[in-house]
Amino acid sequence: MLAAQRKELLLERLAREGRIVAKDFAAEVRTSEDSIRRDLRELAEAGLCQRVYGGALPVSPAVADYSTRQTVAVDSKTRVAATAAALIEPGMAVILDGGTTALAVARTLPSTLNATVITHSPTIAAALGEHSSIDLFLIGGRIFKHSMVASGAAAVEAAQAITADIFLLGVTGVHHEAGLTTGDADEAAMKRALSRRSAETYVLASSEKLGAASRYPVLPLAEITAVITDAKATDRAVGDLETAGVRILGATT
């Protein structure tokens, strides 16, 4: 089998089954495991899969630039945002992550909500600027433009001075084996720092993020409170997460 044929088959299998085990696939097509690993490496370099130990997972579509992501799964993000916003009760202190789903949450919050919102995203802060009842805190630092958030050592240090009731966390991938992932190491570190400052962490997971993975781990699934998603209960990725012990909050509105 030619390399181009193997790659086409690999992508078809990845789309259908949600993962590739290099050793098993090599045995199936009767070629060397090294050849399959090379194929996966080249597919990953082309942005078509995410390599993991022993094989590959689907790449998250949420790695596109910020403006492009605002047009991806808009209805899905709106449903997730509505469910997440409903978790915020008057008087709460909330950490709101950056990214397009978190921006949808900010736009969903009622103008009369009396709460404290802490964010490291100037975009989120601007969206809440006219909410007169919200006490707004902005964490500063070097701006990571992919998600329009502050990250790096200064931002992580500033995060140590805050505490919150809940953290609404955005990631690019939610996978039952890979856990929560994102595409930048500094951003992943910032997300971990914010999660440690909150009593509970809820993951904002529009349907395109389930079953996908990015390069850098954020948190293991055992460290979160729940995943908020509008994916159907019958979705394989939802079932895999529930089997892994993850609580799922269905976003159906």
C-alpha cells in the first residue's frame, strides 16, 4: 500500500473511530509500525491529527485563529453558554476564561446580575464593561492572541491573589484518555493556575471539542466538577467521558 493510500485510510479511520493505535493499524495493513508512525507524524505536521503516545487522536478545530473560531459552532457555543451562565448565582465570585465560548457566556449574563467576575481576557472584560452590577477584575500579562488572554509568569503570579466559587474553563480538546488540552503551553499553565484558585471548575465544551485533542495538557478529568456540552447523550465521546467518571451537564436550550 502506498503512503498516500495509508494516510487516506488513517484519516478515514480516525474520523470513524476517534483514535488510531499505530501498532494495531500497522498489523492490519501489513506494514511496519515505523511507517505508520511516520505517516501520523506527517499528518500531524499538516494539522490533520494530534499525535499521542502509541498513535493519534482527532485534532481540535478550535486551534484556528480567534476571528475564525467566532464563526465555528456558533449555535453550540450559545447553548453551552446559556447553561454555564445559569450556574452563576448572585453574590458569587466567578473566574471566566477567555476564548469564544467564554465570550458567549459573558454576553449571556443578565445586566442586573450582582456578582464578581475575574478574567484574564480583555475581550471578556470589555464585554462586561457596561454591566453595572458586576464587580470586574482583570488579570494582566502578556496577551496570547489566539484566545485573547493574558498568560505567562506575571499572569500566573497575579492569579495567586484571587479566589472564586467557580471557574468556567475553555479548552480546545476534551478527551476521555487525553483529558483537557489546549494548543499553547503558557495558556495551559494559566488555566491550571486559575483552576487551583476556584472551588469548582466547569469545562465549556461545545460539541466540536469532544473526542478531540491538542498538544498541551491542561488538567486531568478527575480535577474538574463537570463538562458542559450540547453534544447528544448518545454521542460516543459523551459515553466515553461518562464511563471515565466525568459528570456531564447537558446544554439543550
